[in-house]
Amino acid sequence: MTIFDPFKVKNITLPNRIVRSATAERIAMQDEREGRQLGEIYAALARGGVGLIISGHNTVHPSGRLYPTMASISSEGNFKAWRKTVEITHEAGGVLFLQLNHGGGRCSKNAESTAVCVSLLPDFPKDSMLGAELDNEKIHELIKAFAAAARNAREVGADGVQIHAAHGYLISQFLSPLTNRRQDEWGLSLECRAEFLRMAVREARKAVGDDFPLGIKLGACDDDPAGLRLEETLQVAKWAEADGIDFIEISGGFRKDLARRHVKPGVNEGYYLPFAAQFKKELKIPVFVVGGLRSLEKMNAALSAGQCDAVSMSRPLLCQPDYPRILREGGECRCCGCSLCLLKQTQPTVCHSKNK
Ligand SMILES: Cc1cc2nc3c(=O)[nH]c(=O)nc-3n(C[C@H](O)[C@H](O)[C@H](O)COP(=O)(O)O)c2cc1C
Ligand code: SF4
């Protein structure tokens, strides 16, 4: 098996097993011009050979915006922009899933008046969780917001959705014992900590119907020994599978390590592969894996060893949107893993390497 073999997610046959992992484009999606701008980025990925494009994260609710240019799919105000993006992506032959997110207690720096958090942790040593602590009513409102956003994604013509449950944002803040210190039904045990995700999945499923691809991105563990452990995330994934997800993408990193630096072909490649392999053993749904995958040899070996069903990439495709074609032709990866692309949140995301 190779990454160029076709692959089925739910009812969609993808031309290959190469996924563009969600990469925030920092285009707010407020009008058609922005929709066209994003559509052209996705068209380049589709033409470059990406089998499945997962959009950058979209806030599902005004309180979930991490920075002013974060995209949104929370209201009809975003529909025109998204319809344009979908149209351009489809014309180029692309398949597009929208990623749904809420920044939770990390939004406070940008949206102090509306920010919400799972547990108020102003003195959290690495990154404080700020905002109004969520009450029961607000928690249900946010679960409904994930479902409504999934319905909106279907409404604008996207081919599927992915709920973001990794990287220390709201759902990951619920899952992690580092940030979930609640003493109520949302926090006392793993079952309670997973309930927000599980309800969001079940409600989103009801909102989009049985035939629409719905998946999650899950951190295999937190980058902190006191955080979420692999045994726990395996259990969460099994619950989510029972609740009706169609695919899972394995990532990791709770705060700083979502895109590990200094990866290149042959160096620190595929750092979440050993975790993904564990999920493959436990689940029936397709497992994607992201994190430092660069060389054809490494990716094909991972597929052949049954460690994953598809490989996801972010930074190499920022640097070279036609990286799948380059890989097929034996060309080189120019992304050096410097992660400078993560830094400038006020401008649309681009590769800043002088090397491209
Ligand atoms: C500029 C940038 C933006 C990102 N935005 C998102 C995002 O919106 N949602 C998400 O789940 N991950 C996001 N990520 C993480 C990537 O999807 C991926 O998990 C990580 O970069 C590791 O993969 P890579 O080594 O192929 O880059 C982002 C990464 C980068 C570099
Ligand atoms: S700035 Fe460019 S070279 Fe550096 S990690 Fe980002 S995509 Fe790769």
C-alpha cells in the first residue's frame, strides 16, 4: 500500500491517502473576497495532489475566537465566503472538510469580555485559563454551537467536518486534568471530562445526518506528565467511535508542541506514529496521523506497517502546496520545520522561509 492509493472515508472516495491537516489561514471569512482568497489556496492544494483538505480551525461561537482573523462558520454571515471557497475548491477537484473549534480559556487575550473557560485558572504556570467559568446552561449552548456549525458546514457545501479536540483548546481543556478542575458532572472523572466532546459529536451527527463525514482531531497525550495519558485518550476515541465519528486524526501537544520544530526528511519524522498505531489497534474507523511526516519512505512504511490509514501534513504544504506531486516525482521537501509560519497571527498564514 502507498500514500497514492485511493481511500474511502464514509461515502467519499478520496484519490489518495494524503491529507492537508488543519492549518489556520487567518482569513476571517467575512465576505466573498475572503472566500475567493481561501478558495485559491485550497485549489492550489487540490491541483498539487492533496487527497483531502481540512480547513483551518473555524470558531463555532463568537466566544471561541482566538484572534481577530480566526475564521468562523458560526453564522449565516459567513455563508457567502464559505460558498465561494467550496465552489473554487470543487472546481479544482478538491475535497474539503471544515474544522470546528472553540478556543475556550485561551481566548482571553483577544476577547476579554466574552471569553469563557472550563475552570478559572489565572495562575496556571504555563498558560493561564481565563474568562467566565462555564455554567451548565452555557456548556449546553456551546455543544449546540458545535452542532449548528456542523450543519452550517453542510449547508455551504463542504464535504465533511472535523471537530477539534486537540492542542489545548476548549474540548481539549475539558478532556485534560490540567485544565478541568471542575467538581461537577463535567469534571469529576474521565467519563465526565469526555462528556462535552461526546455530546458535541452526537449533536453534530444529529445535525448533519447519517451520510455526512464527521470526525475528530485528538491529542494522543498532553505534553505534561500530569496531563491526559494515552490510556485515557484511547478510551475517549472508543467512546467517540461508538457515538458515531467516521474518522480520527491523531495529533498531540497541549500547549507549545503542536508543530514540533526542526523536522525534516529523516529527522524527527512522524513523531505521533507510535501513538497512532495504538489507536489503529483499538478502532475500526480510519486513523489519520499528523506530526512531522515528510518522506515518502516514512509515510509508505507507516501505511504498510498498519500504523495509520492516511498521512496528514501541515507545514510542508504551506511551503509547497504541490508537495504530493513533488513526492511522487522524487523531489525535495523545502520545509525546514522552523515554525515561523505560526508566529504572525495578524496576517494571513504564509511560509516565511527564504529557502522555498
Ligand atoms: C501555521 C499553522 C497553523 C495551524 N493551524 C491549525 C489549526 O487551525 N487546527 C489544527 O488542528 N492544527 C493546526 N496546526 C497544526 C497542524 O495541523 C499540525 O498538526 C502540525 O503542524 C504538525 O504537522 P506538520 O509537522 O506536518 O506541520 C497548525 C500548524 C501551523 C504550522
Ligand atoms: S515557515 Fe515555512 S519552512 Fe518554516 S516551518 Fe513554516 S512552512 Fe516550514
